Amino acid sequence: MIIAASILYFEVNHYDDLISLINKYKNIEIANEDKDNGKMVVTIEAENNSDIEKLEEVFHNCDYIIDFTHHAFYFGDEVEKAELTGVIPDFDIKKPFSKKRIL
């Protein structure tokens, strides 16, 4: 299980659209928001890096999302499993750190 702390910048007139999009995903929670200034902190729970990449693609394809970046990760039991088994999960911590567009 991977937990990502991510920041969304969005166009303020599309707040309701963003909430509707987020509500489609049970693994995304809003941690904090500043809807008047178009900022939101969310946490994402995912089984692997591929799940996070799929979410990135959805969010990056939304015109009203200005930027969506991950700022912290928690890999939970994945690190311990890798140490015990020698099998490295499919996550790549370099990939999720991406920017959609510069403000």
C-alpha cells in the first residue's frame, strides 16, 4: 500500500466539478482546501505505482486542474516486504513527481 500526499491547484470556478471528480474515487480524501484560492491537499491510497499513474492521467487531462503533484509518500509494508523477500515492488518514486503546467 502506498499513501501519497498531493497538492491540487484548480480553477476556482470549477470547485464543484473537482469535488465531483474526487468523489468518484474512494481512495482519495481531502485533507485541506482553500477553494477561494484554488488549492487543495489530498491523500491517495494506492496498491501500487500504476494506480497512482492512472489517477495522474485522469487529473492531468482535466482542463480545470492547473497542477497536480505529489509531495510525500508512505510506502508502508512495501519496504519491509522488499527487505525480507528481495522482491522490489513496481513503484518508481521518480515517476509520480510531475507537474502539469507552471502557474
